[in-house]
Amino acid sequence: MTFRIFSIIITLFLFVNLASAAEIYNKDNNKLDFYGTLEGAYRFSSYYDNTNNDQSYVCVGLKGETKLTNQIIGYSQWEYQSLLKLSEFENTNNHIVRLGLIGMKFNDIGSFDYGRNYGVMYDISTWTNVLPAFGGDTYDVDNFMFQRGNGMLTYRSNNFFGLAKGLNFAIQYQHENNNLTEIEESGRDVLNENGQGWGLSSTYNIGSGLDIGIATFQSYRTDNQNGKISRTYNIVGRNHKAKAYAGGFRYQINNFYLATTYTRSYNAIHFGTSGYGYLYGYADYTNNLEIVAQYQFDFGLKPSLAFISSVGKVKDYGHRKLQQYVSIGATYNFNKHLYAYCDFKINLLNDNNFNDSCGTNACSMAALGLAYKF
């Protein structure tokens, strides 16, 4: 089964390579780029059954620009992902729009855009979300302003209005994304809801390969997230606001890469799975720490070592590890488009009643993959 998956993926890689997909239109001040990733991936763990080991997917996107004047550019971006393990008859939620935004850039003044986009907290956490297969899981998508989310109105200024090279900042507003239904497992999951929120981020390139950054957000939580309807009466960790503060650095020199991010959050990081009889809700506070070190050899090999941890206080359960593991992996680049990887996740969570009640995977696992990126 695994061999067949990789055979299909390799054939598709060759087809995409012949197509040479990249810039597909550039005329009369209008530009359209096509990009994507096609990945055959398999994970090995005693926790997963055979239906969940295949992590193969395709992700494609479009970026468009139109030059309105010498000072103003309109732009948009759309990104779509679909899993490749499904039959043609399965109607599932495994086909997703990752990004969908439209905006305008005003030269040194900055840019404004609106849509489904990355939250400002990801301006910092993206520095450590570079592992071969794992990582990026101390936060979740549609989790306030930590990662991708809906209804993001974002202003960005690069080089501080053209006055300070390397100094960037962003201001972001997110409108409420709620689910008013009382029907179990219908509509947006309560753990993916959010009230109105504001966020800020700033990064600075000091020079000599060093970047530093900070970010913060504060959002209202919805009534559902505070158990005010029957569907979510048993949710843990209630509060009317969620907030977080993050800081980090990234150091890149020659072929060496080192990055660290730290986040302190309140009533914002969730655990468990709603709607399936599991314990679920939000930690009163969490401390998230991510450390990544990598080295790119000239012949294409890039080893990777990382420590990922999210430890928080949960009402009635005390201090708990929500995520904690060591990642040891490597990527091998055949060329600038095709690469293979392996990644070993050494899970440091304990197999205890809390994790069992949350449905949390406390097992270690390994991942293998082959990907084409264009």
C-alpha cells in the first residue's frame, strides 16, 4: 500500500515538473502565480489505526497582483488543501480552504487586507514551525489569532514606513466566528470559535542573521466557549477573554538555523476533543516553548533537532503537559523542488487518566515523506 502511494506521487511529480507551473500570467500590470506542494507521507505509531497512517495531501494556491498606480498595488491569495487517502465517494471535511484574502498595498505606507489569513501570533511562531513533519502543534488553526483564521483584517508595515530597514509591524482585527446551533457536532466546533479580537506583532532584523520579534492578542470568547448552551455545558476553563504574549528570535548564518519562541497565554490554548465524550476545554494559562536547530549541508541533507512543549494549568486537574516531545529528523533535497524527509517524534507525555480522558496521543511516532514543491 505504501509503495503504491509513493509510486503515484512520483508520477505526479514528473507531470508537474514538465508543466513547470509557477508564473502563469504577467501582462498589462497584472500578474498571477500558481504554487503548491504534493506530498506522499506515512506515519508509524501504535496509536493510529490503518485508516489514519496515510497523511498524503496536495496543497495548491494562487497569488495575484494588479498594479493600479506607481504607488498602489492590489493583491489576493487563495490556498486549498485536500488529503489523498480518500476514495472518490467519501464526503468528508478533509478538503479545506487554507487561505483566501484580498488587499491593497500603498508603497511605504503599508498594506491592508481582509479574509482568511494568518493571525499575528504566527509572525513569531512560524520561526519554529520548520520541522520535517511535526511541529506547529502547540497552537491550532482557527484558534483565536494563533494561526490561520477567518475574518482577519490586517495592516502591515514593512521597514517602518520606509524609515527603518528591517523593522516590521502588524495590527490585526478579527471579527466574531460563532456557531449558534444547539445540534451536537454541527457547524463550527466550539474549540474553533472566537469573539472579536485585536492583535499586534513586530519583528526586527538586527543584522548578521539575527531576527527578534514579539506579538500579542486579546479576544473575547463566545457564549458557547463558556458553556452557556446545552451543547457545551461540560466545557472546562471558562472566561470572557482569551489573551497571549509571545517573543522569539531566529538566527540564520551560513547553513546554520536556530530559532526559539515562547508564549504565555490565558484561557486561549485548548485541549481534548468536543462532541465525542472526551474531556475538553481551555487551560487557565499555558507556557509554550519551542526550540529548533537545523544545519543545511551542501550536498542536500538538513538534519533537524527540536524540543516542543506546552504546559498549562487546567481547572480541577492542576498543571498538565498538553504537548511535549523531542523531534529528531532530516530532510534531503534532491533539487530545489523535490525532497524527502524522515522525522521521529519522541513523546514525553505520560499515559495517564487526564490524557486518556482528553483522547490525547501519548505515543511516540515516526514519519516518512516525499514531496514536490513549486
